[in-house]
Amino acid sequence: MAILGGKGTRLAVPKLEPRLAFLALFMMLALGGVALRLYDLEIIHSQQMRELANRNRIRNRRMPASRGLVYDRRHRVLVDTRPSFDALIVPEDAQDISTTIENLQRYLGDTSIADTLGAAEDQGRPAFEPVVVKERLDWDQVVALEAHQLQLPGVSIQVTPRRRYLYGPLAAHLLGYVGEVSLQELKGLPGYHMGDDIGKFGLERGMEGLLRGVAGDQEIEVDAVGRRLRILNEVPEQPGASVILSLDLDLQQTAEQALGDRAGAVVALDPNSGAVLAMASHPSFDPNEFAAGLSSAQWRKITNDPTHPLENRVIQGVYPPGSTFKLVDTIAGLQDHLLNASTSFYCAGGLWFGNREYRCWRKQGHGDISLVRAIIESCDVFFYQAGERLGVDRIATWAHRLGLGEDTGIALAHERAGTIPSSQWKYQHFHERWYPAETLSVAIGQGYVGATPLQMAQLAAEIAANGVRYRPYFVQAVEGLDGHVIQATTPQVESRIPLDATQIAVLREAMCGVVNNPDGTGHAARLPGIVVCGKTGSAQVVKEAAGARTDAKHQPERFRDHAWFIAFAPRDNPQIAVACLIEHGGHGGSAAGPVVKAVLQKYFELYPPAQPPALPTLSPVSAPSQPTVPAEQSE
């Protein structure tokens, strides 16, 4: 304690207790920490804190855009979108999330909602990000949620556009389907969010960028339990562009009905542009089921289906073309001057080559037969000898020039090129030399030869267009919201084969005779008033034992021949080319011919030819020299 003294005496200053000094230091440090924290919150992170505070009161809600419509060539809607109600939940708005989920599951009759929410949390859901826990609510479910909002804090209903395929499985392999974007896709697609639809297959996948549109955004004010009070700001969504296809709805329906429940494919082209007029593949699937969301069990069922309904047989099915391939031999022989209309060979019902007999489909043979008659009656022995004269490498060269063994270039994923064998091809694949006997099988479209129905339709179209081959396309135009054309497809020529008038006349006379001559193998496709040109084919699935001739009726279906028919019409001014393949259908003329006839007949009902064509006048070389053969016994 200080003592007060006289002059010259110093005053003693009292000393602080150590405890008081420690307390003062602690308070200074605490106040300093608070000041630093306030500085950090108010100055450095002020914007972030303001956003977090606002998110509890103001939410940004993304508004998915409607996908563009899909029309047929006559502007009839094939695919559209319709509103769907989805249940959302923001867990942060629910005071008791367990009770809220329990109530929600009771009102919706769905016990998987907790699992859905848990999966979203595991994937790193941001705070206040809504989770879609139930899609496509029915009206009773919507009413239940609206009536019990007070028991469901954080739960709301969102209207979402959903894809609808108006005709179900019709043209499903071309139209494709949409599905929810996967986590793997999200990594490479920054503009997508969880729950967004994305094209997975067919047109929906190929035109995703145009069909998808641009999502909008709403800034909304919510109350303490997340219920919307008002919209503060809105950026409207931009629907996707509309696509006009080259398909004709009526023709597509006719093709699918004619094919029926049989496995196979039908495709029709405009030979003067490459436009796809119809494309059917069976078995098919309903894309609406994919748009609604498939469970794991449903997905396994469809992918393990032995009939392969997801396979687009038009572009992915590779089959031996059978006798339709004889047109390739003919073009190769005419072009290289090794065959002409007068070329003839003798058919005794079979040809011995080496130590094996290569048989003709007609047991008693055709006798002396010319090129045109050989096509009309589909004589195998003639083309065995033609193939021997041409050689496999020459056949392969011309087959490739005609577009076989190559992608057609159509804008659909997973197209297969097929197989056109040659001596080099065999050595590369099997390290073996080519044997001359193998050429005989190739000449009639058997052996290693494989082609898709689209390639064979292109072959028919190429002959119809005098050697011009177009790239096939199915999108005619893309339109914006105001109806203006954003882009239009211009036909693209892939190649030109210089077929002269004489060669065209030989091919057309022969293919015309196939359908219209009494001995023709394809007269089941004959139309009144329209001259149809075609070629039948029956492709072996299993190799018969030497000397055996098994009746197809006594074979198991899986061992029966594939049935082919390719055609174009009218003869003198072709407007349509068609190919039909029916798996294990047997004879091309009797199985595939009526399907092609139905497609052609419908087409000319919709688009009558400008001038009625003259009836065919067959030259003496194509006049029948054998008794009439019923269609069911021929190819």
C-alpha cells in the first residue's frame, strides 16, 4: 500500500494481484478473438453468409425445359411431353425428418422414400437442395400431399414435363427413349442435374442437343417450413426444337402390322433422296416404360430377353442375304463384261464341284437358262457358275462399291457393317487361303456373306436410281418454337455406279419378271396397275447334310431359312424401295413378299404415281420355258 509522506518522500503504487492480471489478459484475448471472428464473418465471408441466410428464406428452383416434339413427314405428332407431378423434400426444412418421412411414406403408399433420400445424401447433396423422392404422382397422391401440408414440412409438389410416345412401340427403335441421367453421364455433362431426362437411344440420343431445350430458374420466397410464398424472380425455360421426320405414320403402321408378331425387319426408302419412309423392327418395346423409369428387375428382364427386343434389326441384324445377293453378281458381271443378257448356263438341278454337289432349289433343274431368266426364277446353278467365272475378289469389290460390307452412314448408333468376304479377308481373319468352292456359296449370298436389311434396301434403291446411292436419313427438318426451320436435310450422294442404259434394262427386266412373270419367285408382291420390280431370297441358317433335302415344315423353327424380299416401284419412275427380312420365315416370296406388297400398296394409296405405268413387256429371253412354279415352292 502507498504511504503519503512529506517533501522528498515517494508515494508507493499498489501492485495488481496476479489473478487480476491473468483475467485482464484473458478478456483481452477473448474480445480480440470475437473481433477477428466478426471481421471474418462481416468482411471476408459476408457474401457467403448472406447467401446462406437467404437460402433459408429465398430458394432458387430449377425449371426443367420441355423436350421438343417429334412429327412425321405430314406434321402429325409422334412424341410429345405432358405434365407430371413429382414429390420433393428439403430435409433442412423438416424439424423432425424421421416423422416427416414416415408421414410421407404413409400418404404415398411407398416405403422406399427413406432409401431414395439416403442415396441422395450419399451422393453429396448440397444443403437446401430439394430431392425428388417420388415421380409421376397420381391425382389421389397429389390431393393427399396438399391436404396434409402441415404434417409434411419441407415437402412440396413440382410439375415436371415428361416424355410421351403416342403410339407406344411404333417405330420405337428409330425414335428411341429417354431415361434419367446417370452419375457417369453427369461427370461429363456439366449442364445436367440429378433427375434430368436424357436421350439414351435412337433419335432421342442422336438429337439430344436440339430436343433438350434450356432449363429455366425461379427465385421463390418460402416460409419456415419451406412452403412457397411468392415468386421473386423468374427466368423462363426454353423448350427444345421440334423434329420433323421423313417417316410416314400410316406407312409405318402398315409395315408393323404386316410384319406382325414375327421377328424381322422392314425398311422403306425414297430411292431419289435416301429418306427413310418406314422402319420397323420386331420384337419391339414400349419407350413409355423407359420414360417412366425401369426398376433393376425390369431392366434385367428386357436385356436378358432371348428375342432381343432392344436390337434394331434394320441396322444391327446381320443375315446371309441369300438369293438377293445374285443382283450383286449380275452387276459385277455386267460391269466387267463377263456376263450379258445372252449369257446362259445349264442347270440340271445341281452342280458337282470337287467331290460335292451344290444343289439348286429346284430339284429337276432349269435346263438351259439365261441371265434374265436365272434372276426371275432364282436359279442357283446359274449363279454358281457365274460366281466361278467372276471370282470372289471381283464379287467383293463390287459388293463394297454397292455399299455392302460398309456402314450406310445413317444417324443411328451401333450400326453394323456386315461381312463381304474376299481371299484377303479370310487370310486376315483365319490365316487360311481361300478355296474356290467357297466362291460358289458366296455367289448365292451364303457362306461368310452377311448384310443388314437397310443395306439391302439401299441396294434396291441404287438399282432404282440407276446406280446412284444416297446416304439414308430420317430427319427431314428441325423447327424452332416459332415454326421457322433451323436446319433442313439435303440429300447426300454416297456413290455413283456408271450403269448404262443396257445394263439398267437387263436389271429392271429381270426384277420386273420376278414379280410379274408366271415363273417369277416373287409374284406374291404383284400390284394391280403398278409394275413392281423385286428379288426374293431364302438364306440357310444351318448347313444341310450332303444329299439331304429337308422340308421346312418338318424342321424346328430356329433351323428354318430366313426369308428376304427386296423391291422398288414403279419400274419406270421408281418412288420407293423396300427390304423385308423375316427370321426363320422360310421362302422369301411367300413369307416376305406379302409384307412388301402391303407396304407398296399403302404407299401408292398415299402418294399415287404421277402417270400410270405401262404393263411390262417381257422380251423373248425372259419368256417362261418351264412349267409354272407355285410361290410356296420357290424362293
